[in-house]
Amino acid sequence: MRAIQFAEFGYPPEVCRVVEVPEPSPPGAGEVLVEIEAFPINPVDLLTIEGKYASRPPLPAFLGSDGVGRVRDVGDGVANLAPGDRVLHLGRENWMQRKTVPAGMLMPLAEDIDPHQAAMLKINPASATLMLKRYVDLEPGDWVIQDAANSGVGHYLIQIARARGLRTVNVVRRDGLEEHLTAAGADAVVVDGANLDERVRAATDGAPIRLAIDAVGGDICTRLADCLTEGGTIVTYGLLSGEPCQLRGDQVVFKGITQTGFWLVKHLGGMDPKDIYALFAELAERVRSGELHVDVEAVYGIDQIGEALAHAGRGGRAGKIIVEPSR
């Protein structure tokens, strides 16, 4: 059986290898053997390989934060799953062809769900949902501003906000994305740069904005804070710039801007298992219905992992990179 492994931290296309590993053990009591159908390459995966994530796994390491699969076999005592069922794996290390996991780590999915969309279900839409819910009490008609709006989380946030009646200002790094994001449900699209706050006020008719969602860090946090009303909150969930988050003293002292961080792992760790299941069940149904959707730019086989990683790390993409391990 093949899996993707890295034995040193570094540039992902250079340090990741396809390796032969033993077949997983047959499922024991309460376990399920899963064939991984597809997984996306997320920024968290790239950061982990580069050694820049919150934790550095012992090496050599397997990884993969998202993944969807099919049940191949079940052990004794597993009543809610059967061979052939499509499942979301709520655990990690999905960059392999097959694995045996506890049944409690799997959530059954509808047969007619798109497997590529289902493969992206766990990280990005859950992050967008929780960031919109946990920090500021928003009402229909309220505005939210986000950077990295063309990212996977950015697309989900646009769609989830629109379903709640919220309006979004979407900050991007280059021209040419307005039509694409507007089609996805964005209310306003602006290019980052000087006088961002003035251009945002013009796009929103001066409406107050109390919540900013940040994936970049660095000096864009200062510009986002200028766009917020007094007492506004910036929630940072990504490290794309690699730079410390920056706020001016007057923004903190006189304007009362608060900046905090979001890490999905920590939030899920503090949730009741029933609430976690309910969250993913709701998101899965919205993905199945097509309400939540992110474009896929390319699909690779497992032996093309170097190309896939290089593609995922390039700027200017118009969709996610998916890998099918058995392809």
C-alpha cells in the first residue's frame, strides 16, 4: 500500500515521498477499514511540512488534515456503517490509500455527495462557520470583512454569511477576482493597498463593520482595523504572510480594537462530541445540496504528489488541489 511521508522539514515538493507501507490491519471490534477516495492539499498541510505549524510532528511523519473515503470492511460491534458507505474521516493522516480507524472517527455521508467537495468538508467550512458564530453577535444585514477572500475558507465564509443574511467585504491581492467572487455571493470585493478603509467605506456606504477575518497576519491587520468600527474584533486564523500581526497603539487604546486567534483543533477539542457531529452533519448536507461549493482547479494521482504540492503552493490559483490516492 502507498502513502505520502516526509522525513525532514522543508519545501513540500522536495521532501514528500510516496512510500510503500504495510497494509492496515483488519478491523477489530469497533473499527472500520476505509479506502481513502480523495483529499485536498490545505495550507495547514504545507505549513506542517515546512515545520511552520503550531506543532512539529516527530519524523518521519504522515499527514493529511482532510479526507473522504469508502468503507471496505467493519469489525464486530459496528452497526451504523457497512461496506460501500461513503464516510468523512474526522481524524488525520489521510494521505494514504487505506487505513483502519475507530468507527467513532467516521461520519456517514450521503451517497450522492460529490466526493471532491466532501473531501474538503472538515477544515475550511467548519472554520468559516465557527469564526462567524463565536466572536461577534451578528444580525442579518451586518457586514463582515475578510482578507484572502479567494481562499477555500474565504469562499465558504462568503456562502455561509450570505445564508445567514450577512454581507461581506472581500479583500484580495490582485485585480480580476471581482466577477468570480461576486458570482460566489460576495457583496463587495476590494484590492488590498493604500486607503483600504476609504474604499471599504465607499463600497458599504459607510456601514459599521464589527468583525474582520484574517488569514494573512502582518501589516494587513492594521488596514483591517482601520475598516472596523469602535470595539471591533479581528480574528486571525492563518499565517500566510509569516509576519507578526500588527496593530497601531491608537487602534487598540482609543478605538478599542481586539485581535484574537482561531485554531480549529482547539475549538473542536472544547466542543461536546454531539455538537461536533451536528456541525459536520449540517455542513455535509449543505455541501451535498450544492449550497456550499469550492472550485477544484486540478486533480492528481498519488504518484504525482510533487506536482500537486507545487501546484497547491502557487499563488493565483482559482480552486483547490485534490489528490485521489488510488488513481
